[in-house]
Amino acid sequence: MKQIVNIEVHFSVIGFCNCYILSALPETDESPGRKPAIVIDPGIFDESLLTLIEGNRYDVKQVLVTHNHEAHVRGLKTLKKIYDAEIYARASLVEGFRTQVLRGGDELVLSGIPLSVIEIPGHSEDSLVFRVEDALFTGDTIGAGRVGSTKGIAERSLLIGKLNERIFSIPGNPFIFPGHGPLSTLEAERRFNADILLS
Amino acid sequence: MILFPHCTQEGCESFAVYGRNTCLLHTTDQHAYKDEGSLLLEGQRKAENMNLPGLKLSHSSLAEREFIGVRFSGMDAEKISFRDCKFRLCFFENSRFTSCDLKGTSMQYCVFAGSSLTDCDFSSTDILHGNFNGTLIAKCSFQNSDLYFSHFINAVMEDVSFVDCNLRKVNFANSSRTGVNFKYSNFEEAYFNPESVS
């Protein structure tokens, strides 16, 4: 039986990063009165993100980090002052916090939400994509119409190769929630992603 | 938005349409579903978390409605007024909009990829983080709009007005543009070259 997941999106002009809040529906009884939730890539923790979390009575239990770049993790220190959340990332240390280290192929259930971990190096060595039911949280590996930036040709080739192998092989048409810019779908990226089409 | 439940047909990975246990393909009463969907939209001021693919709408007004997390994929809309509507996290990919009025709408994180937009008025809109990749856009006006961080990658545009628009972080890479007017817009803050895609 598929878990119904609610997704909230928060955008910050500092770092231009998309941050996501995930919660399971119907609510679990893990945290009476408040809904256990996952935050993905808190690039900044500002008043509007706090309002989004508190206004919806979320209790942030976990933070997932797609990769350890400042635009995606800068909000961690403030978030950790407010919420007792565990951090999950490929890197063992993020913003001075020890993490639960993830590897490709890992499958977890966090805040009642099943998710799997896909490693897509290229933009950075530690880049992860989180697959949650029919959603892919892609960080800076792929966004609407483009793939992530890379340091050189070798890294770009690695990134596109891994995307073809591990993301474009996923059946169906999951939603894509990237680290920056507009949302997309996997079918749209198959058809219109300029970097993929030109590769 | 929510991630919609799947079709109950064995082996089918598609999303079940609103009010049914099956996807559009496996819905036996497609006409009834589409009629119900159209009536539903017309009768509500606010629609949230609905999967309503394949609707055919014509000659009606949905002005001043609010839509959050609604999937309209494959919609065929002709002469529909969406004037002053609010859309957030809505998916219109592979849709067809003909002679529609979207003036004054507010859109955040909406996806139009692969759609065709003909003779539509998007003037005075706020389209933030819009995905127009691979769209065919003809005889449309985005005049006086904020298109912050929207993408038109691989779009084909003919006779489109982007006059007096905010184009900050807008990406037009690999797009084809004939008769496209950027007058009074900050096009220097947009991306046009293929190499700027990544």
C-alpha cells in the first residue's frame, strides 16, 4: 500500500535553494498534536520557513541533505537549535554536526515515510537523490531542463552517465523536486532536458 | 501537495484520478469522470490535492479560483478565463491552452512542460519558478509579468511578448524565438546560451 506523502516547498533568495518538508498522511501517532516531518536541504532557516513548519504543526525529526554545499545546509545550525532532528547525508560531518551516513541503495522509513537513496556523483562527490514514492528530490544533480554544474568534463560525463543509469531508468513519471529552480517530471526531463539531449 | 495514490489496476503505476481508484486509462467511465471534473472545478473556489488529468474545458470561467497541488496533465482548455487565479504546485504538462485568459494570475512552482499555448494572455502575472520547457508558445503575451526563475528551455516561441517583464534567472537556453519582444525587460539577467544551461 502506497504511503500518501504531503510535500511543502519553501524558497529562499539566499542561495536560491528549494527546501522541502515531507510528512506522512494520515498522521502517525508518533508525536501527538504535532506531525513528524522530514526537512530536505535547509539552505536557510528564516522566519518564513519557521512559520511554515510551526503553522502546520510539524515536528522536524529528520533532515536529509542532498549534498554538503552551503546553499543546501546553511540553515542547519538554526534548525538544530529549535528541533532535535537527526541529520542524514553522504558526508559524515555537515556544518559541524555528525550525521547518519547514507549510501546508495539504502532504504529507510523516516517519520513514517519510506524512502530510498540513490547516489549520483558528478556535481559533487557526495550528491544523493532521495526517492519518496513518486517523487525524486534531486538536489543539484538534475533540475528542470538542465543537469547540475560540474568542475570539468570528466565530472559532467560521470553525472550524466549516473543519471542515465540510475534516474532515467526509473519507470513511470515521478515528480522531480530539484535543489534550485522549477519543478519537473521525469518524462519532461527525458524529452526536454537540453544537457541530456545534447549528451 | 500530496503524492497521489496509484491506480488499483494490477501492474499500473499511474496515479488514480480524483474520485476513482483507477488512472485515466483504466477508468471505464472516462466521459463521466471528465464531466464531473469540469463541474467540480466550476463549483469550487478552491481545489487542493486533486489528480484531474485529461480534462476538456471550453468557453467557461474559472476566474479568481485557487488551485494548490492539482495535476491537470493533458488538459485541453479553449477560451477559458483563469483571470486572477492562484496556482501553486500545479502540473499542466502536455496540455493545450487556446485563447485562454490568464491575466493577473499568480503561479508558483507550476509545470507546463510539453504544452502548447496559443493566443493566450499571461499579462500582469506572477509566474515564479514556472517550467515551460519544450512548450510551443504562439501569439501569447506575458507583458508586465514577473517570470522570476522560470525556464523556457527548448521552447519554440512565435510572436510572444515579454515586454516589461522581470526576467531575472529566467532560462531561455536552446529555445527558438521568432517575433519575440523583450522591450523594457531585464533580459541581460536571463540566460540564452546553450552553455548557460548547466
